Amino acid sequence: MMTAQTYTYQSEFFFAILDSIEQEIAVIRKDGAIVFVNDAWVGFGNHNGMSKEDWLRSNYLDVCTTADKVGEPGVHEIYEGMISVIQGKSALFKHEYPCHSPTEKRWFMMTITALTG
């Protein structure tokens, strides 16, 4: 039987591993709610006006819907890919999309996979 102390240690260890990864990572529930973002995601968000708390109050499916309404490129494909993974129709979705700022051209490769187990 796992003790509370062991569980806390394992959780902290798991989050430390995710925070050590250079790529931005978000964990999203099936309803689209963002429940975790790693340090790389937080850093990018802070640099672009979004705090960790802002992200953790967000729903990624809603973010996609709003962005699609204003014509952001690639957002519809991201939304559909995310739904496909959430519903178990696809094991993996990858999509490259622009995320330019006023000062630089940026492209991102999004990979969506389902957590299993």
C-alpha cells in the first residue's frame, strides 16, 4: 500500500521530470480543461502575457473555438485532432502551426497523445 508520503514524493518526482523537459507540455482533461503546464509552457506564457494561473483557468477546447472564430490559421485542425484523440478515434495527432509575434516568426509542432492507464 502506498503511503501519503510516498505518493507525494512520486508526484513531485513526476512533475520535476516534466518541468525538466525543454518543450512546452500541457496536460488537458477530456473536457478540455488544462490541469498542468510545465515550466517551459509557463515561461513561454509569461513572455507572451499569460500567467500559469491564467492557463490553469483555461479550457483548451474553448481557446481553440475562440481562435477559430477570429480566423487563426490551423486552429480548426487542432480542435478536430484533439477531439479525435479524446474520443479514442486516434492515438496521436501532430500539427505544425504558426504562432508569430510582432517581433518574430515562430512555428510550433503540436503533438497530442492520450494518457493511458
